[in-house]
Amino acid sequence: MNEKKSKAKLPPPPQMSPYVFTLLLLGFGLWCFWDGWLSTDPGMAEYALFNQVLSAVLIPWAVWDFFNVKKKYKNNNNRPADRPGSTTTDKSNFNTNK
């Protein structure tokens, strides 16, 4: 009984930012852009086409993902609380009702 009460008092674990995946996509896309389009290293000429194609895919994907996450995050924060005691930051795609 006391164990349940002590678990209920614990704060929720920290959550990862929803933009982490977006930043990884953008970072890797920019790196591929540098290697494919701007690098003057003759050893990288063999991989230039791969990096050009990958940068053309990853950078627009990162931009699309940024706006998609921003839209979802905005929609989740605008919804009223589903249950007493919950806050708008508790919202996610998972069912938290138990």
C-alpha cells in the first residue's frame, strides 16, 4: 500500500524533445549536402552522387517533419484535459488511462 503511494508521488520521467529526430535528419542532410555539393576532397568524388541524392531527400524530410511535429505539438497542447489531475503536457499518442 505504501509502495503505491510512494510511486504516485514520484514525478514523471523527463521526456525527450519531439524535435530530436528532426535535428538528426537535418544534421545528417547538411553533412551529406557538404560532402556531395561543396567538398573539394578528390577522395569524396566517388561518393558525391550518393551524398547529393541523400541530401535532396533528408533536408526536405527534416523540414516536413519539423512542421508536422510543430502541428501535432500545438494540437496536443490545445486539447482540454481528458481526466482530472492531468495536464496538457501529459498528452501523447499513447493511451494513459489505466
